[in-house]
Amino acid sequence: MLTPAVSEDLSQLVQLDAGGQRSREPLFGLDAEALAARMVEAGEPAWRGRQLAEALYRQRVAEIREITTLPKVLRQRLDAEGWRVNRPEIVQVFQSADGTERYLVRCQGGDRLTVETVWMPEGDGGETGDGSDADGVETLRAPSIPLLSEVEGSASFNAEWVGNHEPQKATICVSSQVGCAVNCQFCLTAKLGLQRSLTAGEIAGQVVAVLARHAVEVGRDRVNLVFMGMGEPFLNYDNFMAAVRLLVREVGLSPQRMTVSTSGIVPGIERFAAEPPELRPKLAISLNAPNDTIRGEIMPINRKWPIKAVVDAVRQVQLRPRERITFEYVLLGGVTDRPEHAQEVAHLVRRTGLPAKVNLIAWNPGPGIGYSTPQPEAVEAFRKTLTDGGIPAYLRKPRGRDIYAACGQLKRTVEG
Ligand code: SAH
Ligand code: SF4
């Protein structure tokens, strides 16, 4: 539900083409095997691919000339032959009083599109009760954050300022498409339509750029990923899963700390159910309504895949121990937040027989969308009805409202 800013200065485009370089696919986004194949084509031994993967995904080097594990002559040759890392780059940072940061990330493509990615220190409560913290909860402090002016315009921002810090705990919200074709009536991203799907490198690159900015130590810091930014991941299935594979195998993140949210694309859920468990994120379903009638009105996709079809597909997913399916539920004031709706949701979720929990999200307003935010009492009453009915229910904290970074609030605010 994020919104992009569109193409900015063209000077960089020209630079890319300067010197008559033949433009090649970006190295960032290729896995170790593909990198090895490219190295062999370039007349190098295959193990150079592993070195490149280490540099791109573990050391987070963003320029070929800085890959010091490669001999200098090789770096110069790759550069002269037109190879580029071309990792997506944070081009603008918005900082919230609550520590949330929203980024405009410039993609790899020649169209210079940007997408939005969000860093939420301490998360937003969305992971509670889904097994993410089953192995113990830590209380951690976020690092100090540099000023916007220190970051803006810096092409290869390096987060060395963080220094020696306590383990961090944060959630990164990642986009999968520029815009979205699904057209949910309450969502800002829907207003854009689908501009294009992101490549695997553009999806994984948002994460690596943010990990670099916060000097995250994979394996030590607790970083959760939620694929809940702009776009519908299951309508960009192959690129989305290729990004997950990169993030797991090359970057070293655990799929048990990743959650993908879908509006209920049944063929996507079925493919997802067939993924190997060691590569499968957790699953969240945007339920958002107590029945097909209301859901069909606010989410036209429900007419194609109604609730039962979605739930039947979800049943095919083999859950890990302690794992739960998350049902997300956006509360629209007067439309989906009534006591009888809560009863109906409790009944519906119980009937699925799935180990499940409900994440309630109070609707975040956006211009031109005619819904209203629910009353806090209605939200609490809704949650209580669910928990009284035996359904674990949590309220997603709105993060970064002051910088328009909360769910569904990410909106094009700056273009260059
Ligand atoms: N396209 C996917 C993932 C991105 S949307 C999906 O729809 O599931 C992530 C979550 O944000 C969804 O649960 C969606 O229902 C919710 N959302 C969208 N617009 C919102 C808004 N204005 N306020 C609160 N939540 C919103
Ligand atoms: Fe927004 Fe719906 Fe697309 Fe999700 S699927 S991004 S809620 S339009």
C-alpha cells in the first residue's frame, strides 16, 4: 500500500550510458550460481562468483571498485566491460519522532522509478503471537539515527556511524511492485494502478540497502521482514520468491522472520504452499471483512476468489511448529468495525480450524478515500470480542504517522 515517486534527474541515466558502455544486467539480484556463470563467461574461475556474492550480499559493497577481495585488474576489467552492481539505492529519508524511517529507494531499471521501504525499530506489534519470538524476546535499543541532511544526496552512504551497538530489533516493510492492480477501495497504492513489478534484485535490494544503512549484523540483530509495502507479492510471484531465496541463501536472513501478506491470490497461495519450508516465509491474509458481501465491496478481488477459496488454499500450507496464519483486518469506521462484524470474524476464523491470529489495523486515512478511522473504543471492543471468542488478536501500532509511513499511508510526497 505504498506509493512511489516517479523518475527524477536524468543526469545519472546519461552517466550510465556515457563512454558508449554496453549496458548489462545488474550484478545485484543474481545468486551465487548465476554470478559464477557470469564470471566463467568473463574468463574467470567459477569461485569468483562466490566472492562476488559475499561482497554484494554479506559485505554489502555497492561498487565493483570497492570489492577488495577481487584483484584490482579484474575489478577494472569488469567495470570497463560495463558490469555494475547497481543495487537499489536510498535516495531520500523521512524520519519519524517514533524512530520509524521511510525511504525512497531508487530501483535498478532505466525508468528510474522509486519505491518506498520502511524501517520500524521495535516492529509494529504485527509479529506478536505468530511464532517470530518463540525463541525468547529481547529488549533492545535502537541506534542513534543520522540527520536527513547527512544522508541526502550521498550515493554510497555508509553506516559506520552506528559503531558498536546493542543488538537491534526492527521490522523492515518491503515493496514488491510499483503500484498495484488489485484495487482495494481503502488503499492508496490502488490509486496508482500497476506501474510495474519489481525484479528480485529490486525487492531484495531494498532490504540490503536498509541493512547497510543501519549496520545490521545478520544473525545477531533481530530483523523481521514484512512484504507488506506497495504491491501484491503474489501477482509478482517468481520475482518475490527469487528475492526470498536471495535473502535467505545469500544475505543469511531466516524465512521464519519474514511474513508475506496477500490480498488472497489463490494460485499464488497454492504455489506458496508447495515451497520448501526452509525457504518459505510466514503467511498473512488480508481478510479485512467479516463476509463475502462486504469483502466483495471493499476488495473487488473477492469476486474472483471468495473467502472460502482463499481459506481452502491456505489449508494446503504446511505450518511449522508454533507457526500461525495471520489474518489482517483493516477496521473501517462504520463499515467493518461493528460488534456483529467482530462476532462474525471470530466465527469465521474458528471455522477455518487453522492455527491463526488476527492483526487489527485501524484504517489510516489517505486523500480521496472516503472511509473513516474507527473509534478507539470500537477497535478495543472488536479485539476483545475476538479474544473472548478464543482468537488471538493484536492491534498493529500505527508507526511513523507523522511521516506518512503507517500502513496504507505511504504516499508520494517527494519527487527528487
Ligand atoms: N498487497 C498485499 C500487501 C500490501 S498491503 C495485501 O493487500 O495484503 C498490506 C496491508 O495493509 C494489507 O493488510 C492491507 O489491507 C493494509 N492496508 C491497505 N491500506 C490501508 C490503510 N489505508 N490503512 C490501514 N491498512 C491498510
Ligand atoms: Fe493495496 Fe489491495 Fe494492492 Fe494490498 S492488494 S497493495 S491492499 S490495493
